[in-house]
Amino acid sequence: MKYESQRVALPFFAVAMALFVLQVVFGIFAALVYVMPEFMAEAMPFHIMRMSHTNLLIVWLLLGFMGSTYYLMPEEAEAEIHSPMLAYIQLAIFAVAGAGALLSYQFGIHEGREFLEQPLWCKVLITVSFLMFLYNTSRTLLAGRRTAINSILMLGLWLAAIFWLFAFYNPDNLSVDKLYWWWVVHIWVEGVWELIMASLLAYLLIKMTGVDREIIEKWLYVIIGLALFSGLLGTGHHYYWIGAPGYWQPLGSIFSTLEVAPFFAMVMFAFFMFWKGRRNHPNKSAMLWTLGSATVAFFGAGVWGFLHTLSFVNYYSHGTQVTAAHGHLAFYGAYVMMVLAIITYAMPQLRRMQPYNQVLNMWSFWMMTSAMCFMTFTLTFAGVVQTHLQRVMGMNYMEVQSQLGLFYMMRLGAGVVVAISVFLFLYAVFGPAREQLPAESGPALTTA
Amino acid sequence: MTEMLSRNAARNMFFGGSAFFFLVFAALTAHSHWYMVNVSTDKAGLTESVAHGKDVWEKNSCINCHSIIGEGAYFAPELGNVWTRYGGRENPEGARAGIKAWIKAQPLNAPGRRRMPAFDLSETELDALVDFFQWTDSINTQNWPPHPAG
């Protein structure tokens, strides 16, 4: 750690990880209700669990992005953070807004659009905090060296803030509402968040492989170009059935198929740089998370997205468990794993240690990733059966669901394994450092 | 492939291409907005009661169990076409009474069945909600869902 103000990242990571735990807990609650419908039916109905689960994910990922930005910005810009104090205040506001939303939900106070349930005052505080964050990091950037990595990262964050403003627009016409709702939801996760992900990936690769910045940054521009060229018109795959014109079916099909390209490029990029790199970085668990993120993002976001994105397939699969399967693996691969990679990379430096507890960290990687894949497979099977019974055979929804019990049980089991591996991860990263020697050779990570 | 391309050329392609695709996307969105308001949805039928019904739908976060035109939580049945499923296109009175009675009958407390909570809705709210379902059912969704089962 070369710059003292990089320490600002630490509380962001800590709060993010606390919310990660809560997110998984609510996820397990919701999965339990699928298996035991009476579970907490009075105390906490399913819709409260579900909005808590999804909102916590978004909030902790944003905190993770902020922490990552505060961590890498001084190194990239070669300047201290403009104001660490502003960062702490901004974190406090964000945490109050997040906790406030979560608590309100338990009392049935919420808005009503999916993922945007935060009460208005929380939305306003989130906006204020995010603008403070952007001010603080942009000032740091402007005062220092501009690289492709920190510029693209800031571009992604600024665009995320701008598109967030559509969350405040809620027209009475449901179709128009959906039209712009996707300007937040799709443009975030299949557009500008990919800029954030790609720049974090590029940063980790520069640090850990030692490949020339010139080469890495060129790849970075190609990847984010592919992301936006495909992702903007790819929004069309959400416009097939909501009352939009029919031309979105060919447009959305073509461009959202191309959305696989940036994720494929990211896997190629990550592995190519890894083999090309001569530097044998001691933090092998961070390298594992980095390569894993690119890989699982390709499968979760790319392959599982393509699986149901063509309009004539989506006509049957839209709004079934297939969507849930894709959502879980895409978020996990692209964003959860990327933030965990940054945390795994940054924590030893923030704690001023050699990389530590690497074997345990890798155990958590393999367990969490396997369990998330298993969960995705079970939900995919459930979705395929559901699609056939309900959309082709025309069987009643509740009857179909009663056929899917086995899949939901296996999903619950996978969720429990995820929870265990989250605790292993937290212990490996925040717990006492037992062995500081670099792991001899991590699974699948013998450097060429 | 990367040897042929310089970093600055890649950057310029990114900015130029993104700006182009954004403009196309924004223009098509604007057209879709116009199309939704004037062609695919019932402009005259979008009454205050329908808007109130959407508000009831949101206040009770129905979407975190149900889905509407395929978007939502997939934990409970699709409601974008619930009006059709209750026979509202042939017998509006019957469908209205049926949907309201169903909501008021919750929770069913049938063992092993997913439970819909009892939402304390007034008659006005129930009617507005049904109006909202009826209006939503009339959206031209390119024939989605494939089957009335939703």
C-alpha cells in the first residue's frame, strides 16, 4: 500500500461484507419458504424477504465498488484521496439509507417497483451519498494521473449515477413505466456496471501479472466497447412483451446475443494476460477470484443470458425460474466475485501483511462457486420443466409449482453451502492471519 | 488482433461507437414511448382508478411474489393476464367479483400451500386494483403469454 488514504477502503469493505451476510440470510429464508410455505408466513411474508435479499445485494455491491475505487484510485492517479473525511461521511449516509430501507421493509414501508423499493428518503440519501463519492473520487482523479483504468471506472460510476435518476420517474402507464425502469435495471447491470467490472479486472491483472499497461488498457477499451455496442440495444430483449413495437424482437435478439462478446473477451483477456504475465504474484487466492470472476461471468451472464434471450425462446421462458437461474449466476460471477477478488487482493496490503489464509480463502472460492453453479443448474431444470408444463401444456401455475419441490429443496441446500463458504471467506480475510506464506500451489493455479 | 489496433484507436472506437448506439437506442426508446401511449395501450381507458390501482399494486409490493407481464418474483402466479384467466373478457362482472373475493379470502391456510398474506384493502382499493388488472390485460403484448395459464 503506497498511499495512506487507500485505507479509506477498509470500512467500505467491512460494511459491504456485513450486508453480504445479511443478503445470504434473507436468501436462505426465501428459499426455505419455497420448501416450507408456512415458514415465518406471519412474521415476515415472502415479499419482504425477497426485496431485502435483492436490495441488500445491490447496496453491498455498490459499497464494494466504492471501496474498490477508493483503494485503487490513489495508486492509479498517484495522488492521495481528495478528502478521506468526506469518504467516511458519505459511507455513513449510505449505510443509514441502506439500513433505513431494510428496517422499513420489516414494517411494510416500501415503494413498489421491483429492486427500487427503497422509500423516497432513502433514494434521496443514496443519491446524495453517491454524488459525494463521485465528487471525492473525481477530484482525486483530476488532481492526478489519468489512466484508462481510472477514467473508465469513473465513467462507469458517473453513468450509473445518471441512469439511476430514472428511478425517480414512475408514470401511470405500466408499459411506459417498464420502458424506463429498464433504463436503470438493464443499463446498470448489462451496461455501465460492465465498465466498472472491466476496469477492476484490468487493474487486478496489471497488478498481479505485470503485463504492460499499454496492452491491458487496449483490451479494456475493446471490452467496454463490445459491452456498450451490444448492451444498449440489447435492452431490447426486455422490450419484447411489454407493449413496445415488434421491431424489438429482431433487434433485441441480435444485440443481446452479441452481449456474450464482452464476457467472452473478458475470459480470453484474463487468461491470456495470466499466461503472458511473468510476474508470479504471491496472492494466489486473489488471482483465483479474478480468473474465476471472468469465467463465471461468461457462463452466468453470457451463456445463461443467451440461453433465453432470443425472442422466440423467450416467448416461452420469460418470467420462469430460468430467469432466476440466470440472475443468480450472472450477479455472482460478474459482480460478487469481482468485489471479492478486489477485497482478497487489497486486504493483506490494508493490514500490512503478506498474503495470508490463502488455502482457506481458496476453499471458500471453490465451495461458493460450486454451490452457486449447483443452484443455477437446479433453477434451470425447474425453469425448463415449468416452461414446458405451463407455457406449452397450459397447466395451472400452482399445480406446476407443486411439481418442482425437489429442485427447490436442492436450491435450499446449495444456499446453505453458499452461506458456509461466505463465513469461511470472511474468516480468511478478516480473521487472524494463521499462515502468511503464499500457498505453495493453489488448485488450478500453478503458474506457467 | 490487438497488435493491429493502438490504444488510442480503441479508445476512439469506444467513444464513437457508444455515442452512436446510445443515440439509436434513445431514438427507438422515444418512438416506443410514443407507440405505447398511442397505439399499444388503452389511452382513454387509463383512468384515475387505473392509476390508483397501480398505486395499490405498488404499495403492497405485489411484484415481490407475483409477476406482471413476466416481470416480478415468480413465486406466485402471473397477473398481467389475470383478467383473461377469470373470464373478464366475456363476463366482466363475474371476473371482478371473483378476483376481489379471492383477495379477500386470504390467507387460505391450506397446509403445504404457499400463503398470500391478508392485505387490508378497502372496496375502492380493490376495485381500483381490478381496474388496473383489466387495463393491463388490454396491453398489446405481441401475444404474450403463450397460454392463458400465464
